[in-house]
Amino acid sequence: MTGKIGTTIALTAMIALTACNTVNGAGKDMKSAGSVVSDASGQNEK
């Protein structure tokens, strides 16, 4: 019983950490895409 609980906690922690890295990477990608769009539209030339 204790082994199952430990395994469940470990798997949950790994999934949570992976999700955080994925969301962080997606945020960086969105920021980069926004910068490209702003540059293309001339918004940064003010």
C-alpha cells in the first residue's frame, strides 16, 4: 500500500513539473511571436 502511494506521488510530481516547463516554453513562444508581429506592423518604430 505504501509503495503505491509513493509511486502515485512521484508520478504526480513529475507530471506537474513537466506541465510547468511546457507552459513556460509556450509563454516564451507567444512573446516571441508577438514581437515578430509588432516588428512587422511597425509598432516598434515610434
